[in-house]
Amino acid sequence: MDAASVQRKIKEQIQDKPAILFFAIFVVLSLLFVPNFANPENLLNIVTQSADVIILACGMTYVFINGSIDFSVTAVLGLSSIFGAMVLKLDGNVALLIPLAILTMFATGTAIGLLNGFAITKLKMPSFIATMATQLVFSGLALTITKSKSIGGIPRAFNQIAQGRWLGIPIPIYIMLTVVVICAYLLNRTAFGKRMIAVGTNQNTSRISGIPVESTIIWIFCVSGFLAALAAVVMTARLGSGLPALGKDMLMHIVAAVVMGGTAVTGGKGNILGTAVGAIFVITLNNSLNLLHMEWYFINVCKGALILVVALYVAWHMRKEV
């Protein structure tokens, strides 16, 4: 491969995944001006903290490819967390309770995703209305069941899912990498991924072509709910308790990661690797500004400005392609 081909390939990657360009610039600036940023433990901490956002953002990427949005992921986090904690608090063999709790959490997330998909496809509700409704209902249910209190006393063996390490690397990183690989494979190498892109591009054309539009949309939301439940497993294990309001402020990070990763908000185009880089970028920004001892409200200003800049870049690039 000659130099021109390499340059063209790099240019294509940056255009398709704008987060890579902005992330590279920001990392260089952080290495130069942020104290202790290059500390290996800090870098490992950034990747570990990114794991939750990446898992959630992979599911949201699928939803965005469909031209939809899923507000209910934060409700899935809270409800799955308390249901899992309630199972873990039962009397019985811990070795049996842990897989039962995890299955309960997965079932909760998938069921909410199925409900969202049914409301969108069968009841013809816009995704933002359907998922906002389920978000309000199930987040309120989680708070009602627990009376806004956390459920502690979770077995230490369960906590090892997030607090344990293998070969010196935190287990959540392995879980996150597995999710990224599987989601990227499904999107780029399977018939399901092709159907997902086709439906997101044009539902009417897809329907005429014989693509099962409704079942594809339902599966997309089921995957989003399942991955939100998986993130709930990791976060609950890390915190050592079930929290009804778990991850209530994470939606902005999730959406930012997907948008910065190059996924089109109008549907039909998405990139899992770009989403992963976008998520790490958001967490890196938060980490660097915290190391500079900036106030939280200014950090939010910086995040918002960054999302705006990247969104404008993506919009400009898409207009050039038309």
C-alpha cells in the first residue's frame, strides 16, 4: 500500500469517525497541559469508566441507525439494578443467586425494549414519545418500590464482576470489548446489520423489498434494552448496591458518544468503533477537566460546546457528500 492510499484511508476514517480526530487532538493537549493525565493508573481508570458508557452507547447506536432514540435506557439501569439486588438479597446459595439475578436484570431490560418496539411498530408511536413514556413509568416504578432508597448488602462475589481484575486489567474492560466486537460484527457482517441499515435509510423501500421492518425495529430496541441491563449489572457490581436512580445523568454522555462517533441521527448510517472512541473521548474530557480542578458546571459547558462542534462537523461533512 503506497503513501497516497494510506493518506486516503486515514482521511476516510476521520471523516466517518470524527471523534477520532477530536480525540487525538484533545489527548495531545491533555498530555501537554494536564498534570498526572499520563499516569498509567489514570489512563486505565479512564478506560474502565468508559466501559459503562460504551456498552450503553452500542445499543443506542443501533437505535440511531434506525432514525430513533431510546430515552428509557436510564430507567432500565435503575429498575434492573434494584431487581437484581432484590434477588441477591434472597436466602439461598450465592452461586445460584448470582446467575439468577443477572438473568432477572437481562429479562427486565429486554422486556422494556420489547415494549418500546411494540409501541413503535404496532401502535405507531414516535420513538421519542414511546421511550420517554416508558422512561417515566419504569424510573418512577423503581423509586416507588424502593421508596428512593438503595438496596445494599450485595454478596462480594457479585461485586467481583466490576471490581475484580484478570491479568491486571479490570473485568469491565473485557466485557466492554466483547460487546464492541459483537455489535460491530452484527452491524457489518450479518444480514441483521444490513436490514437495520436498510430500514433506517427508508422503511417504505425496505418493506417493498421484503425486509421485515417491524421485527427489525423490535429487535433493535430489545438489543438496546439488553445492553442497558448489562451495563446495570456492571454498575451495580461496582457500587455494591442496587440504586433506583442508577445512571440518571448518563443519557447526555451516551448520545454524545454516538453522535461524535459518526452515527447519523437521521438513520441509515452508524459505526460501533466510532461510538466507542466517542465514549472514551467524553470520559477523557471529564477526567482532564477534573484534574484541572474545574467546577462541574464549567465542565458541562465544555461538554455541550464539544458536542455542538462535532455535530456541526458531521452535518458539514454529510452536506459535502450530497
